[in-house]
Amino acid sequence: MEYKSDTISAISTPQGIGGISVLRVSGDKAIDVVDKIFNGKKSLKSIQTHKAVFGKILDGKKLIDEVIVTTFRAPHSYTGEDVVEISCHGSTFITNQILEILLRTTRLANPGEFTQRAFLNDKIGLTQAEAVGDIINAKTKISHLAAVQQFEGSLRHRIEKLLNKITEYRTLLELEIDFLEQDVPEIDLKKLERDLKKLLQNLEQLARTGNEGIILKDGLKVSLVGAPNVGKSSIFNAFLETERAIVTPHPGTTRDYLEEAISLKGYLVRFFDTAGIRDTSDDIEKIGIKRSYEVIRNSHKVLFIIDGNENQKEYNTLLKLVDPDRIIKVLNKSDLFKKSEIQSFEEKDYISCSAIQKNGLSKLKNFLIKDIEISEEELHSGILTNTRQIAAVKRAVKSVEHALNSLKKEMGFEFTAFDLKEASTALEEIIGKITTDDILNRIFENFCIGK
Ligand SMILES: Nc1nc2c(ncn2[C@@H]2O[C@H](COP(=O)(O)OP(=O)(O)OP(=O)(O)O)[C@@H](O)[C@H]2O)c(=O)[nH]1
Ligand SMILES: [Mg+2]
């Protein structure tokens, strides 16, 4: 990627009113640019690195604000370049004024450009750079833990270990290819096959962590589905412990879907109250139901709710949208049933609850996350948390499968070596040993400006 070394600036704190706001400037001219508008005891150029000083920001002779300025000289800064941070009063007007002045001589940073420069200047690895975005976006204890682990390098280590193994096998094969006619000890094919199988298992295990990783980061999506009036919105409200959705005795109350999230044992769980499943001739309702079907298709778990009638027709419609293993069957309004009636539903795998009496709801909630419990150990050893990483590991899996295949079929060591090289390339992309503009752009476009 072409490295742009021009000086960039941006507001790094959220827009709004607060105690302080911070602006950041990075690049060769950073100190010079800020020094020109800064009026302190000494010039910023003569101030030690990492030292904060008090002074005023002036626009010509006009006082904009009293500020604290900290300088970080290259290479000992976040980006690896000269960086200046200006802490001013937390006012949208002031921060924008200062930014405007800075932009007369610098360029507005692109989203994530400070972090991108940190990566390009070898201050942090690519998985770490990605983790910076995840740390900022983490909304719950576990997503934060996963992001911090990645930042600390857990995933990079896990990938590097796999890469070392692949390099070892490739070296063996290359030796064999180069000295085919000479007296080099013959390769132990049985052992190599065992080793490649083990490697494949490890890669598959890593790929599997991605399913959980994405849920940890983006949340478990749970939709509430069923015929009209079964109590979907009532359960939704009970989960959130607020009267978020409108509840009435009239069937067809919820027309468009609603989304709200909670933190459940540290996991982010996103609930979707839907317009339910039903045939209707009402045009508005039709749109609502179509939108609901889209939400249902994208859910990790679906609560299929009934209030006494098994609603086979609705269940069959649901089966067309999602796999049965995602469906959890729920009997609501258990307050209206006798114990024996509830028991017969439970025998048919329904979980019973009453939204009105707030019975059985915590059992239901725990049931939702029981499959995603990811061990602390796995978290520490590094997991995949986005589709980019998952796609790359899956490519590595495919390549190792090919390698095993070519080895078994005795197609020639060149083929096996080539397949292993492909596997290396895929893994190297994850940790940024190989990068393309496309990969970098996709990673950093999701960052906010100023990070
Ligand atoms: N007895 C009893 N009534 C309930 C319970 N949960 C919901 N209801 C009632 O059932 C009716 C429908 O509830 P909603 O939550 O609006 O049902 P819904 O499935 O969202 O309905 P639509 O949005 O119309 O599809 C309301 O009158 C609720 O008070 C429950 O656990 N027990
Ligand atoms: Mg409703």
C-alpha cells in the first residue's frame, strides 16, 4: 500500500459537550503546524517529547481556547510519526474551530488513518489494528475481553505457530524436490501425512471459533416469531425489562420489527420482535411481514412462540426460513394452563413461560446462550472475530486438504509444496505479512475518523 506521509488531523473524541475534547495531528509537519497557532510559555519545538504543556490556541489574534498540548516525537507515538494532541474544552464549536484552523495546512484524516499509519509504520500488527476497532465498539464484558486478547496478540501467535509448522513441512518438501537424485534421507511420508492431518484439524478448529467470535462481537441475534397475539411483544418487553413494544389484545399489533439489545452474562444479545407469521391482505402489514422474514432468516436463534395451539402452519412457514436447529419452541401464557397441560407441551420440547407473570424467562434466556459459551481458554489462545479472518482460514483449510490429497495420490511433491504455500499465503494475510490495498481499505473504512 502506498504510504501517504502528509500531515493529517482530526477530532478524536465524540462530537458533543463534555469536560474535554481531543484533536490529533500526525505527520512531519504536526509540531510545526500546531506551534504556529499555539501560544504557550515556550515553542512546542523546544518541548520534550511526551510532555503536556498549557497554552492558548489563537486564530490570528483571536483567542479560541485555553488548551493542553502534548507532543509525541517519532517514532515514539501511536502512529510512529510526530503526533500532537490538543485537549480543549469539550464544546462542538471550539473543537470544530480548531479543526478548521488545522485544516488550512493539513488534511482531514480518513477513518482509521491514524491506526493505519501505526500498522504501516510497524507499531502494531494487522490483527492488533483490527482489535483497536473492536475494543472501541465492544459493548459487553466478553466482546471486550475478546478484543483485548486479540490486541495483546493472541490470534497472531496462534496463526504464527501454524505458519511455522507449514514452513517446516514446506522446507522438507523443497529439500526433497531439490535433491531428488541425491543422497538426502527420504522423506517420511507417513509422518508427513499425520502432521498434515493434525495441521488440518487445528485449522478447522480455528475456523470454528469464527462462528462464536462473530457472535461475541456483533451479538447473538434472536427473533421472536409466532402467530398473532401469542405474546411475542410481551416476552420482548419482559426480556428488556421495559415497555418497549406496544402490547394489546388485538392480533396484528406489531407491524414492523423492533430491535433492542441486552447484555446477558457478558454476551450481547439482540432481540427482534417481529410482526409474526401470517397471511394478510393488508398492504402495510404485508411489508412488515416481509421485513420480519428477512430478520428471521438472519437470526442465530428463533423463538417460536405459541399460546396453546401448536400452530403447525406457522411452524412450517418458519422451517422454510431457518434450519430447525436454530428454533427454540416456547409455550407462553403458562399462567392459563394446568400443570399437566404444561407438562405435555414440555414433553414435546416446548419451554414454558409466562410473560405476564414473569415466569420461566430466565430459563429461556439462559437456554439462548448455552451453545455459545466459549471457554476462557479458547479466548486466550486467540479466536477469529470477523469474516475476513474466517474466509482466510477457510482458504487455508482448503489448501491443506489439497496438499493431503496430492500427497496421498503421489502426484509429486511440487503439488503438495504448492498447496502448502497457498495455505501460508492465506494465513499471512490475516496477520498482515501480506497486504493489499483492498484488504487495508476494508479493515479501516469501518473505523471512526480520529482513530
Ligand atoms: N395470560 C397471559 N396473557 C398474556 C401473556 N403474554 C401476553 N399476553 C397477552 O396476550 C395479548 C397479546 O400480547 P402481545 O404481546 O401483543 O402479542 P404479540 O404476539 O406481540 O401480538 P402481535 O404483535 O399482534 O402479533 C395481550 O393482551 C397480552 O396481555 C401471558 O404470559 N399470559
Ligand atoms: Mg407484537
